Amino acid sequence: MSRRKISIFGVTGSIGANTVSVIEGLGLDRFEVIAVSGNTNVAGLAKIARKLHAQIAVTADNQRLPELRDALAGTGIAAAAGTNALIEAASRPADWVMSAIVGAAALAPTLAAARTGATIALANKECLVAAGPILLAEMRKSGARLLPVDSEHNAIFQLTCAAGECPIERLILTASGGPFRDHSLDQMARVTVAQAMAHPNWSMGRRISIDSANMFNKALEMIEAWHLFDVAPEQIEVVVHPQSIIHSMAGFCDGTILAHLGPPDMRVAIGHALSWPERAALPVERLDFVALGRLDFEAPDPVRFPALDLARAAMSRGGVSACVMNGSHEVALDSFIAGHIGFLDMAAVVGEAMERLDGLPKANDLDDIFAVDAQARRVGRDLVKRFAA
Ligand code: NAD
Ligand code: MG
């Protein structure tokens, strides 16, 4: 049997590490690793590239190319750096490509991989939020298949496979509620980066952990679901489910609700995307319902978690509104991490950026998206200055 050719973008991150772990579990000899990528952690990137016997390792950071070259000397693994190198690596023929770079930086390499017609395991959600229609159109053109890796969307994908041709009546995205589910608005105004990063159920990268604490993650996921599944914004609901055991649900016209349950472990979604349409055994925890005892649900509070309404506004405005939301949100998030603005200011910055940039023309290609993204970041930075003052 020929080995499957795979590439992993963002291999040094949380999803990247879980992907490597799943691949090792399934047997490294079954895969031929084409490309792996990282950013500042060049030592980590080189270590993984050696372990996976990758053809090429790419760091996004141009300054670190000499360091990467040194770390790979004598291995026969090529080293490269920068955005163009990422795009070139993503354009190399592969059967399966993991898109797990964080943020809009994933856009260009993911689009390049999509153009090759590879199966794209999409962990990165910002790509779909910022440029969903463009990315999906390219995938239709090349015949690339998209397998969602974000746990909620992977869950819904699995449910749609089970439901066959039946149209979905409602999609119910579950949200853990994050570490501040029971905090007052006053308490939330004062939380630190470390507190915002302490997710109760999932172990994830820094940014998505903070995004889970103010539900920006769920807001992005609503838009992601809107692009991935054939539903209108009104059909997408969010319910807080603190145990993170149900990963999402789909309702149908006869009142049936299908739910996907599993341990809160990203290896389940990654393993599914890597094995689809089959299922491979994974060494993850098996659920014990008696030990769990109960599953709880509550409505998200729109006052403490305004991000959800921002997502609804982005979808109803349409056009590039979600791209503005994403770009200004990345700036606001970086500013919170840097200690320049407070936790609640993030949503305020994004809301105002979306107001200011309402009515921009529709994007026709990735260059239009990059222009809107840059504009959203400029406005975001302006607003951050005001909130920081
Ligand atoms: P992470 O911060 O742990 O890792 C991010 C990866 O992207 C690293 O390899 C890093 O080197 C790379 N990277 C960072 N900035 C870059 C840049 N400018 N250019 C190129 N590469 C860059 O993030 P993560 O938690 O693994 O999340 C990755 C993506 O998957 C995000 O879009 C996130 O929303 C999504 N996701 C993550 C999880 C999770 O459990 N971690 C779950 C669902 C979805
Ligand atoms: Mg998710």
C-alpha cells in the first residue's frame, strides 16, 4: 500500500502536537510527510521535522532561517522561511493537509493547499471567517475536500454523515462557557491574561483559550458553521454546556436531535479527519456516564458575552463584515495579551471597528480580503489607543 502524503502547517502548536501524536499512534510508516511549518519555535519545528522525516520545514519568521538551517544540518530536510516559502510548501502535492496555523496568517497557505485539490483538514477557523466564500470556491474548483477539525464542526460533519440527505433544521453549537461563566461583569473587567487562558476543559493554544473565555471563539465558530453547512444564520444556536461532552447537535424536521459526544480531546476530531471515511482506534478516554452523572445546559448571557451578537451582526451585514470582525479581533486580542486593554475592551474594539467599516465593497479575491484585513487592523489599532488611554 502506498504511503499517504501529508503536510502539517502549524505543527509546533497545540493542534500540531495533537496531530503528530495521532500520526504516531496510527504508525509513522503509513505516512510520507511532505511539509511541516512553525513560527518562532525553530528548535521545536526542527525536532518534529526530524521525527516525521519531513521533506521540508518552513518557519514563518524570516529572521530564523539560519537557526533552522543549523538545526536541520545533515538531515537532508530542506529549510525555508517566510510567507512565500509557506505558500510554496503548501503547493507541493499531498493527499492530506492539516491547516493549524493560528489566525489569518493561515489564509495564504491554506488557499495554496486548497488549489492542489488535497484533502484539507481545517483546524484554523479564521480562514473561513475572513474569506469563507473565496476559499470554498477555490476548493470546489480544484476538487479539494474540506474535513472540519474544529471539534464542534467535526461533530456536525459526523452528524450530517449519519443523517444522509436530510436537511438540517437547526444547528446547536455547544460552548463550555469558559473560566468566567459565573463571573460578574465587574469581575470580568479585571481578569488577567493568565486567568483568561485557564480553560476548564480543553488544553489549547493561548489565543483560542482567551477567545473561549469571552466566547469570541464561539462567535467565530457560528460564522464557520454558516459557511460549512447549508444553514441560514437564524438556524444556528449556541447553548452553554459546561462539561464539554456534547460537542454539538443537529436538529431535523421530525424533531430528532442528533448529538455528538466524546471526551474533550482534540485527537478525536483530528483522528477522524485523518481516517475518514473510516474510523481508526484512538487511545483517548472512554466516557463513563455514571461517573459524569449529569450534563447541564444554559443560555449564553449576551451582556457578559457580546461576541455572539457581533457574529450575528457580521452574518446579517454579510460582505466583508466578518473579515473586519476577525482582523480587528486579532488586534484587540494581541493588545489584551500585551496588557494594553482590558478583557471587556476586546469586544468593544471589534464592535466599533465593525460599525466604522460597515458598507465596504464585497471581496472578489484574496487580495481584496488582505486589503480589508489590513484596514480592520488599522482601525482596530486606532481604537485600542483610545481604550488604552
Ligand atoms: P497554537 O498557538 O498552539 O499554534 C499555532 C501554530 O501557528 C504554531 O505552529 C505557530 O508556530 C504557528 N503560527 C503562529 N503565528 C504564525 C504566523 N504569523 N505565520 C505562520 N505560522 C504561525 O494554536 P492552536 O491552539 O494549535 O490553534 C491553531 C488553529 O486551530 C487556530 O486557528 C485555532 O482557532 C484552531 N483550533 C484549535 C483548537 C485547539 O484545541 N487548540 C481547537 C479548535 C480549533
Ligand atoms: Mg471549537
